[in-house]
Amino acid sequence: MFEARCKADVLRTVIDAISTLVDEVKLKVGKDGLSLRAVDAARVAMLDLTLSKGAFVTYKAEDRELGLDVDKLKEVLKLAQSEDEITFTLDEEGNRLVIRIGNLVRRMSLVDTSAMADAQMPKLEFPATIAIPASELERGVRASEAVADHIELRATPQQFELAAAGDTDVVNLALDKKQLTNLRCSENEVRSLFSLDYFGHMVKAAKGASDVTISLRTNYPVKLDFDIAGGNGHVTFLLAPRIESE
Amino acid sequence: MFEARCKADVLRTVIDAISTLVDEVKLKVGKDGLSLRAVDAARVAMLDLTLSKGAFVTYKAEDRELGLDVDKLKEVLKLAQSEDEITFTLDEEGNRLVIRIGNLVRRMSLVDTSAMADAQMPKLEFPATIAIPASELERGVRASEAVADHIELRATPQQFELAAAGDTDVVNLALDKKQLTNLRCSENEVRSLFSLDYFGHMVKAAKGASDVTISLRTNYPVKLDFDIAGGNGHVTFLLAPRIESE
Amino acid sequence: MFEARCKADVLRTVIDAISTLVDEVKLKVGKDGLSLRAVDAARVAMLDLTLSKGAFVTYKAEDRELGLDVDKLKEVLKLAQSEDEITFTLDEEGNRLVIRIGNLVRRMSLVDTSAMADAQMPKLEFPATIAIPASELERGVRASEAVADHIELRATPQQFELAAAGDTDVVNLALDKKQLTNLRCSENEVRSLFSLDYFGHMVKAAKGASDVTISLRTNYPVKLDFDIAGGNGHVTFLLAPRIESE
């Protein structure tokens, strides 16, 4: 049993996050909300997303797993304005998700989840965490994309810096402690290099968030955290570092 | 003699309807307004459009036939804002339509109409007519396009339904009598299947209209009617049914 | 030494003018402002652009020449809103232009200017000058592009006219003295033919200007003049005539 109704905007945020990494996803619904975890095909990046009951206009669910095709959800989204309400109901017999927008009904076949492994979030420890306005980070990423295909993130107890170095040009975005929402760094310096393609998509999925929290450690995965659905949901991205060839 | 002035918006509506079916059209102008009829190359669909004198800011015409190139009219439209006035004059000697927008003049050569047959609107009888908000119908069509290339229209005395069935997913839009502007159905049920490509273009041409009237009969052409130019014009589309292979 | 700050809009206007003709440009900076001159690869068109100190929020410079890559400047522009301020500083040692938008820094390598010749503006005399609203001229150009690849400009003491003749259709824009901001023509008639590709790009670069001044002579280059940056800068384009084959 699953019946939930939300604003189109909430669905949009969720889809933006998922489509960064995968085309199909296993959604776990339960009585207090839903969650999903996805690993990209190259196993370089991971997404963990939770959305509590409070993100919905109405919500009722028993524990279930639903296999969803992300492109089909995008099609549905195009039919709704951001304030429109979308209702999702599970048709257990037909193995379909029934989606209603106004008088319109789309019955969407579910995807087989038997081959989708349950990803485990690794336990990671980070000496540095940085909370930065999403819009600042997004501009830094866009500027970097013009000059390079990888990006370096650095933190010290005083400063956070994003840098991209191409053959001739260099981009960097440096914010000191006062310009950041939060900065904590228990080492003198931490730094890691990441694929800008992955990192850029993750940052763009955070577009609607106010702040993004970056957790960092030298030559170690980066963790991005941000709230969605007005604080009623949360997204965590993990991205493996790119090892610098010398 | 032909001299008429209208808002760019009126021209836009007319072009949207024509370009659904043909690239060239024979326009009949007369003292009370103009009309045109077009059949697509595959002879599956027909358009009948009338625009009375009242749709124009100024209008003076004697009986004439003008062969128009629809793509050229689209080019002209791009030069005008929706509230701009466009003036059309016939240059009989040069066999050209002279189009003025502000100080700008385009002299457009007319297309030879001698090969364009006069299409007759067939006499058709329909047991069901449904008046539905254009925006509802348009959303139903867009949702259907994501899952199938044909669409079924059904009516009963109580309900109108549009349905599209793909390999895995199904879309339908059902409105009962109270949700429709009008519903009349003298049989228990009528239903026909149509090409979504044609039907979709027709419905999108009705974008600016408030209601679209659908006339329906089992395994029979569908007729779509809507007003244009604030009630000073009218569009009728006919579309042959697609025969369901069993 | 070079340090200047301006609104993104000012940079946009400058880039729109330059990118009409060249990908790389030699900018001359001096204590009162900057200037540049560019000739397109086919040597058919020339640009002269000046921007005084007054166009900048802050400006300090010694005489220098800077080689700029226009595409890179376009990338930078995409990172700024029109009211954002952009700061340019010269890094003499690194041979780079350092560009700051908020906390973001892009270090852009300069282009070698040694192979860029100093173009001389030819001395030209024109019997006719016409000042015309930029928006009128731009609409005339867009309408012409639909029918032809060249354009004729004509002036008499009473009228200015732009005309484009294709195989079947003709566009013209005629404004008499009262409709123009200014018209001076000391000959009975002057007329020249120009490539619409070049002329169109030049006219579109004048989009933000109120008036464009056209200087004309029979079978002779045309000169376009318009102010930029609220009168704190000026653009001059020269375009060679296209010789009509008879």
C-alpha cells in the first residue's frame, strides 16, 4: 500500500538528484517517508536521499520497494506546473505506479529491482566540513568547466578553496571563514582532486538548496550534503577522488 | 482588390492551424471575410478555417483567391510582436501580397493555385459531441505522446475519455459530464482510434482557444471545432480514424 | 599596470562588437581609457572601438597592449548577471589577465599580439549620413535575411531606404526625413550593395544603442557609428561594398 501526494517541485528536486547518477532506481517506501540509494555504473559516486512524510501533502505507505524509471518520471514532470499536485498510488496487481495530475492518469510499469544491489554507505571520517551557499559553489563549478575537466577542493582552518587548472587558464574560488556559513578544519590543510563532470552534476542538483555542506579529507572521497523539500528531505552525495598522476 | 490589417496574434493563430496540415494554401477572400480549406498530402486530415471581417482592424476585399506559402508567412510573423499590426495588400500586377509592419514592407510572391483542388467538406453525422477546455485536452495529448503513437477517444452519455496505451505504460484522461463544458452522447458508447501525430498537432493549434468541441462516432472521423480571433473566426479539423489491427 | 572594474553589461557590449569580426584582439589600454581596432580575416570589414575611463566603476592604467581571446571573455560573461561588477587586473609576470566576479577568480592567459598588425582607419568622405533608431534597422535586417544574402542601402535628400531582393520576394524599409533622427545627403542619390551576413552582424552588435549613424556613398564602403556604455564609448564599423555583377 502506497499513496502519496506532493507538489511537482518536490518531485523535481528528487529527480534532479537521482538523474545525476542513474536511469533506474530502487525506492524504499515506509510509513514515515521514503528513501533511496544509488551508485553510478562506474562506481565512482553514490547518492543517498531521504524524504520524510512531511514533504508530502498526504502520505500513507507500508514497507515496499519500487523500481522506477527516471526518464519516465521526467516525462510526467513536464506535464505539471511547479505548484501542481501529483498523486502517486501503487497498483499492486498491475505492478504499476499510478500517477495523477488533475484529471490525467499515467500508469507506469515498475522496473524489476531484483538485480539492484543494496548499496551500503561506507563509514567515512572527515577532518574538514564546509557549509557554503549553493549559488557560490555552482558559479565556481561553471567557471571551472570552461578551463578543466577536474577540480581541486582545499580547506584550511581559515579558508575553503575550489581550483581548476587548465593548460593556459586557471579558475579559483576562495572564501574565508567569515564568508562561509560554517568552516571546521582540524588539520592544517586537506585537499583532494575530483572529476568535474560528476562534481558539477552533483552541485547543480543542489540548485534549490540554500547551503551545501562539503566534507573533505586529503585524497579521500568528498561528501556533499544538502536539504531538499524545505528541510523535509535530505540528499547526500559521495564522490571518489581522482588520483593525480605525477 | 484586397486590403486588410490585423494584429499579429490573429495571423499567428491562422498560421498555427494551417501549418498543421500543409505548406501552401489557397485563401479565398471576399467582402465579408476570408476562408480556406486544406487537405494534407496523405489525405487523412482536413482543415476548414473562416475569419470574418470583424477579426481585422480594417478590411476591404473583392472576391479573390490567393495562393500563400505558409513558411514565408511564418518568417513575417517573427518580425512582429503579438500586438503589432500587420497590413496586407494585393499587388495584382506583380502577383504579390504586400505585407507591411511599421515602416517595413515585404512583397511576397503568390503561389500558383491552379493545381490546388477545391476540397469539399464531407457531410458527417455524429452521435456524440464533447466541449472540453483546450488546456485539458492539450495536457492529455502531451502525456499520451510519451507512451504511444495513437490515441483512443471514447464517449458515453456520462463521460469523455482519452486513452493511449504503449507497451508498458498507459495514459488516460477521463472527465465526467460535470467537468466538461458540454457532453451529448446519444449512443451507449462511441469510440475511435486516431494517429497521435495528427491529433496532437490539431490540438496544439487550438492552444489559444478556451474550449474545443469534439464530435465523435465509432470507427469514424473525428471533428474538432474551436473559435479563433475572439470569436471572429472558426477552425474545423477532420481526422480519419486509424483502423485498429486485431 | 592595469586595473579596471566595470558592470558586466559594458563588457557584453564590447564583446558583441568584437566577436562580429574576430576571435582574438589587441586591446590598447592607456590612462584615459582603452581602444581596439580589428579587421576580419577576409579584410572586408573593420572595427574601431573606444571606451573611456568614465565607462568603468574604477580605472587605472599605464600604456599597454593586451592580446585577448574573445571566446574566453564570453565564458566569463556567462558567470555574471548584467549588474554584476567584473574586475580586471594585469598579472605582468604571469602574462595573464586576472578577472574577478565576486569571490571567483579566473586567470586568463594573454594572446601573443606580435603578429597582429596595427590597422589604420582609411580616410573616407561621405556625401550622406543617416541617423536611424537601432531597432528599426535591426528589424529591416532580420526581414531581409529571409529573402536575400545581400542588401542595398540608398539615400536621397528626402529618404533613406534599405532593400533586399531575392528570387521571388522583396523586402524594403523606407523612412523619410521626418521619421529619421537625422538625414543629410548632398547628392541626388547614393546607393551601395553590402553582404547581409556582415552588415547583419554589425547591426545586431548595435542592439543596445538608441541610434545608429550610417555614412553612405555610391559603390563605396559604409560606415556605422553608435555609442556604447551610456555614451562613454563608441563603435565604428566599416564594411566594403559588394560589387553588383551585371
